[in-house]
Amino acid sequence: MSVLEELARRGRRAAGQADAGTRSLAALHVLDTLGCVVAGSSHPLAAQLARFTTDTGDRREPGELYTPALAGRHTLRTTVWAESVLAHADEYDALHPAAAVVPAAVVVPAALAVADREGRPGRAVVDAVISGYEVVVEAGLRFGGPRLYGTAWWPTAVFGALGSAAATASLLDLDHGETTAALGLAAAGLGGLLSADELGAGHYLLTGRAAADGTEAAHLARIGARASGTLLDGPAAAALGTPAAPSSPGAEPHLNDCAFKAYPCARPLHAALDALETLAVQGLPVATARRVEIRLPEALLRFVNADRAPAGPTEAAASAVFAVAAWLHGAAADVGFFRGALPPGVPEVALGHAPELDAHLPDLWGARVIVDLADGRRVEKEVLGGGGGAARPLPDEAVTAKFRRSVGADEGDDLWEQWITQCLSLDTVPDIGDLRHTLCRLLRR
């Protein structure tokens, strides 16, 4: 059986065997991702997306879908593309650390937009999300996850279309052969380079392209389009420099091991912020530090920086200086902090390699923080893996509170609370289009 066939089978099985806990978790991922999309709609990149859709005629020939990402109605491709880009623009979306992919950004927008267009219920969306996460995470795991960073491949861009294709195939009720064809069509465009300097819009646009391409692949498979079923065997091994590893154990769906993000910055920096928080809780005067050094596994240094004047918000979200500054100012969870100028008085922040942390990859993205205090003392703290994952999960209430912040909803606002409750009960929603349209109306109030 080819890798693509194995992925198609695995995605269907994960959705079919998911228990109530996994299904509830999938609904929470939908809520969190929509919050990220709404937060991203005020990112400078969002204005560029809106201008692009106007200049290229999408607004002059409106589609059928409303979206929280853009004003007006848009085609399926534009809707999926824009929501996927903005879901990841602030580095606030959920990820699977061991696979080094952000499944939320490529799977959830595709599942919601296709379900809206097809008139599908929430239960079908839950199935699609579980299936899509399973496929994109499994692909990332089998090809090395974070190790791909070292050869300049970004795993989400490489495998993201597989996740959106699997989710769309589930919603279109494709059979195994058609689903395998959809994954083959999605895999044919495999690629996505990790920037060596400025991330810019290019990095984030890759998520949108992957999500939209995967959605189109499933629709093409539905009308008979086919592709090679062995693209992830010999061809991918040659391109990526490594063959696919054997299937990972299938004890439970990969969605259960995905991590919600507590901070809107690059994931390798999360463990460092948790380390600073631990030192502060211990009573150490970290807030007045003279210097902070963050040491990371070598592979994770590939997409973080120590710039004090980054080129823009996308680079600021990857800046250790901005992450430390946000923590020092009590704004570590504020997307707006990473879009402004660096405040005065931020101590020196340096990045370095911690060889002892390399062995913990891909499962644990650790950080060692070395702090030079104002009184001359030097203190250190190591944290293996940032919060939000299976080992240290964010409570459901924290994820819901994050959503409220992202959309600007006051706790106690009855209309918002009703919508949140409905989203978290996604299995019982009769028409996903109504849920999406209500969200858009609430955002326009």
C-alpha cells in the first residue's frame, strides 16, 4: 500500500473511531482557529489580501460565501485562502510540535468553507477536522517533522494541502479511491521553502495556498481527476532527502496531541516564556534583568531571530526580543504588541544553541533561559515543551478566553456566549452556514 493510500485510510479511520472527548476537542480547535482568523483580520497582511481580491476582480464577481477574513462574499478558493493565511498570520494557531505542522490553519478554514457551501451539519465538520488533522500530522511525522527545517522545507507548506484535501474529501463523501486521488492531486504540488532571512508575506501565504489547493484537489477528484498514487513514496523521498518512516502508532487521533498556543509568537519561544514565568513565580526579579539568553535546539533556531527592529509584524512574531519584551510588559498574549515598535528599556536578548535539547526533538520543543539579574546574579531555567500540548494542556476555559480576546467579546455578552456555546457543541449544529453567518453578523455589530 502506498503512503497516500495509508494516509487516506488513516484519516477516515480516525474520524470514525473518535470518541466524545476527541470530538469535543475538535470543536474547541474550530473555536480557537476562528478566533485566530478574526485576530488576523486586523493584521497588516489582511489589508493586502483585501486589496488583492479587489484588484483581481474577486469582489466584482462575488462568490457565495461570507467570511470573517474579508468583507463581502467570495469564492470558495478565496475564502479558504484568506482564512488560512489570517489564521496563521499572528503565529497564534494550534500546531503539532512533533510533526512541525500547523494543522488548524490549513484544515479548519477548508472544512468550514466547504461545509458552508455544501450545506453540511456540524457533525460532518467535526469528522472532517479530525480526518484532516490526522493526515497532515501523520505526513509530517513520517517525513521527519522539525528535521525538515534543516533542509529549508517548511512542513506545513509541504504537507498542508494533504490536510485540507482530506477534510474536503470527508465533507464531499468521497470513497477511499477518490480520497486517495484527492491526496495525490494535492501531493503533486508538494513544496514550500522556509525563509533564511525575512519571512514577509511569502511565508504566511503558503498556508493559504496549501489549504486552497487541497480543497480544489478533492473537488477535482470528485469529478474524476486522478494523480499518481506513489508521489509520497519515491518522488517525495528524493525531493525531501528522506523516505517516509513507517506509520506511527494509531492508538488515538493525532488531534489529541496538538497544542493550543498561549502566546502569539513562534512556538520555539513559548518554552522560553514559560521559563521566565517560572523564575518570576519563584520570586526572582526577572523583570529587571540586564540580559536574557534563550538557548534552543539547533533545528528550531532556523525560524526565530533576535531582531530589535524587525521588518514587520511577521518578523516580530519570530523575534526573541519581542517575545521577551511582551512578557516583561504583561502583554505576552496580546497580538497587538507584536505589531508595534519595541518599547524602550528592553534588556539585551540573545539566542544560542542548547545541544542537550536536540535529543528531545521532535516530541519536545525545549528552551534553556539564562538570565543576568540586575543584582549581578545569574539564574537559569530549562523547560521541555511549551504549554498548550498534551503534557501541559491549556484548560478549555483558557482557550475560550483567548477566543473572546481575539474577537473583542466581553464575557457576559449573551449573544457571544450563545454563539460560543453553539460552536463548542458543534456535533449538534444542523447547518454550519448558519454558524458562520452569525459570526460575521456579530463581528459587524
